[in-house]
Amino acid sequence: MYDSETSWRIGLLLLALIISIIASYTMFNFTGNLQRKDNHFRVFWLSGGAFVFGIGMWVKQFLTTLAWDQTIVFTWAAVVSLLFTIFFSSMAFVMLAFQNTIRYRLAAGSFILAFGVAFMSYFGELGETVSEIRTVTVYIMLGVLLLVSGIYAALRLSEWPGERNKWLASLTLGMSVFVESQISKQAMLLQYRDSAMYASADRLQEDIYRLSIIIGIGMLLILTSTLFTWYIDKRMNHMDERYKLLVENSLDTIAIFKKDKWVFVNEAGLRMFDATEPDELLGSSIFAYLLPQDHDRVRERMHNLAMTGNSGPLEQEWVTLKGRTLNTEIVELMTSIENEPALQIIIRDISERKKNEELLINSEKLYVAGQLAAGIAHEIRNPLTSLKGFLQLLSSGRKNNGTYYDIMKSELTRIENIVSEMLMLSKPQVYELSYHDIRHVMRETVTLLETQAILHSIQIERDFGPDPLWIYGVESQIKQVFINVIKNAIEAMTDGGAIHVHMKRIDNSVRIRIMDEGPGIEDSQLAKMGQPFYTTKDKGTGLGLMVSYKIVDNHQGKIQVYSQLGSGTTFEILLPFRYPDTAPVKTG
């Protein structure tokens, strides 16, 4: 009988120790995932670890009570102690998650977790059936001291890398809570009422079903959680290895910064920044590799990333260890390292691409310059040929000089117009901007061209609306745009008809529509509108519309052209609407 009871007691204590170690190991598996960089399941790992540890401590408490042949009382105190242990465990894990933030986090976490375990050891035994409590202070202090020391050592071991250290931490924690529970049985002696409903070791057969369910469910939860965390940990480690291979073999630089300091850079980054060892970059400031004029802009962008989460792609210049300037394209992402915010930057060297773009731009400039030169030469050569012919006629003594002079004067005027329009396109001019009611500008333009329209049997119909249409710009330039467009419409309508001019405010813009009833323009010709020296008229230079496009663009507006063969063409001009800040220059 004695051997049987001893074996039973040893078996129960051994089972309690094993459950304590397994619960600790499973808990460390849960909380270990908090250190991952991209952690979207932080709450799950925290609550899961606390729950498994609390269940383990609960089952351990029942087994220890049975092993000591003490009364097991099922009261509200047992449930409350379980909930409090889970709560304090989660608080301890939250404290531990703030690495490099809280100075004494391990000590604070150890005290919090020890309080939760001790709470179950002592408070879980209480209830309405207790009639007398006797405590041994020395044992309580000894148990708490051993518990805090063991938990602190276990938490320290758990932060060291390697599976071996995790098992050592689990053994240390499991042994600590197990020894504390044995000491607590001697530290607090309880006397129960005679009428209490309880189950002792002698009467275990009467409540074996209830105890089996409690212990069985607890062990099942712990084992299931252990297998689950083992599987998840294995899968995530596999994903981490694949991610590590991807980062290390990336052709682009992948770097991580914490508090403006380099904390990680891959091999491509070492090559890009002319470094041979990671230590040449790690620990140094990000601003040491940026141009001074970019510092404020980068600081502002890093501050905004806390809210936006990512930015890019955008261009950024860097300076290498050897002083080379790099043109790069970057993507910035917020991440976390050791549960602290960090900045991950993917850097792609585009220096070669920038050189090719500059070569392409220079090539296009030369091409455009060649096209302009050819166009100018062609347009000016024709009147120069005429002038040369008339000079030869005059030198030969021909009469009718008056007619010759008139023609020569008109040719010189044509050359002057071409040169003037080219000068306007060559470089920005300084003009005085002012507020104008654009209806007044259009009214003057229509009055100016109305006589020419009547000569071509064309009527100009207008709809300017009742309200002022304010713009901010140069009146003479806007008038020139209207003259160019309306003159083109008049010259296109060889059979007469009507030109419709509509003006209206659309949101924050003024829309001007000039619609003719000419033959229309083909789609292939519409695509070339505004190009220099492109015209559909026999005597046109093609510079008028080009100048008009530039004027409208300088006024932050745009021109759109719609046309249908046989129905006519519509020019739509959009200009920003702006109320006068001062008294208007002119009103409608």
C-alpha cells in the first residue's frame, strides 16, 4: 500500500513537471514569433502564449494538489485564478516585446509573470469552504524568490538564438513553477469546513471522472498547441529562409534603417556603396550618404511614412563611401525589428539609365533644332528668292518699280513675322499679369475680325453669358490666341457660313469654344496640330497655332481640337478662372 501510494504521488508530481515544461516550451514558441519582422498576428501570438501557459499552470496545480493528498475544492476561486494567470502572463509578454524601449523589461516581466503564477498557487486554493488559513512567511518568501529568479533566467535564455536555448529556457521555467508550487503547499495550510464538498486522494474514485476531464482537456490543449506552434514555426522558418535567399541574391540594394541608422544591408548594397564589409555601413547614419540639400526633404518623408506606410517609387541621389554620386530609384516601406519601427528601402541604381535618358534628350533636342532650322530655311528662302529676283529686275533697268517695291515690302514683312514668332517661342518673355474679364477680350477680337468675316460671307455668332469670366494673364497674348483661331476658321470656310463662339465657366475653369462650319480636319492631321511649320493652308507657316498653344500653356490652360469631315472643327480653350484680388483692369 505504501509503495503504491508513493508511486502514485511520484507519478503525479512527474506528470505535473512534464506539463509545466511542455506548457513553457509551447509558450516560448508562441512568444518567439513576436520577434519576426513582418508580424500581422501579434495579438494571436500574445494571447495564445498566455492561454497555453495559464492552462498548463492550472493543470499542474490540480496534479500537485492530488500528489500532496490535499483537498480539491471546485469553487469560483479556481476559475478566477486561471483568468488572472492568463491576464498577468499576457501583460508580462507585452512588457517583453518592447526590446530596447523599456530598460528593465526582463526584470519587470519576470515580476509580473511570477505574480500571476503565485496568484494561482495561493489564491486558487481559497473558497467558501475554507474555515482557517495558516501561512509560513519564510516558505512564501523562499518560493517567490526562487520563482522570480527562475523566470528571469528562463526569459534571458529564451532571447538567445537556437532551439537548444529554447529548451533550456523551458526546463528552467518549468522547474521554477514546479518547485514554487511544492513550496506553496507547505507555505499555506488550509482547514476546510466539515460540510465542504471536496475530493481527497482517499475518495478520488468518487470524482475521478471530473478530474479526468479537467486534466485530459488541459493536456489535450497543451499538446495541440505544441503541435500547432511547431508546425507554424517550421513553416515560417521555411518562409524566412526563402525570403533571406531572395534578399541576399537580389540585384537591388535592400537596406533597413532604425532611428536613422543602418541595421541591415544585403550584398548588392555593399557593392553599390563601395563597401567591402557590412560594418562599414552598419551603425552609421543614413544622412551620411545623402546630399546635404536632401536632408530636410528625406526627414519629412520619413516622418510621413509613419502614417502612409510606404512611398515610391521615387528618385533619390546618394553618395558612396568613395564619394561617387548615385542616381537611384527607391521604394520605402515601414517595417519592424525587435518590435520597434524601422524603415526598409529598396534601392535600384539608375545612373546608367539617366545617362541614356540625357543622351536621348540631347539627341531629340538636336533633331528638333534640325527640324526648326530646316523649316526656317524653307520659309525664309521663298521670300528671299523673290527678293533676289526683283533686285535682278531692278538692276536690269526694268520699269514698273512701284509694283516691285510693294511686293518686296510684303516679302520682307513676311520674313519679319516669321522671325518675330520664332523669337516668342525661343525663350520666356517677361509680361505684367493682370485680371481681365475674358468676355471683353473676345468682344474686341470679334469686332476686329468681323469685317473680314463679312467679306467672306461669314457671320460670327456669340454667346458670352451674363456673368464675368475672370482670368489672370496677359491680355494681348490671349487676344492673339483668339485672333489666330478665328482667322483660321474664316480662311477655312471658303463657302461662307457661321462661326459660333461660346464662353462659359466650368467649375474652376473658363471654357471658350470656337466652332466653324468648314470642311473639317482628318484625324491624322489633328495629331500634328501645333507642330512648327505644319499647316493645311497654302500660304500658312504653321507657327500661328504653335504660338497659340504655347501662350495657353503659359497661362496654365490647354487647347483641345475636335473635328469631323464635312461638319467643321471646334477649338476648345480652357483657362483657369480667378477672381480679382484687386480692382479689375477691365470689365465686361
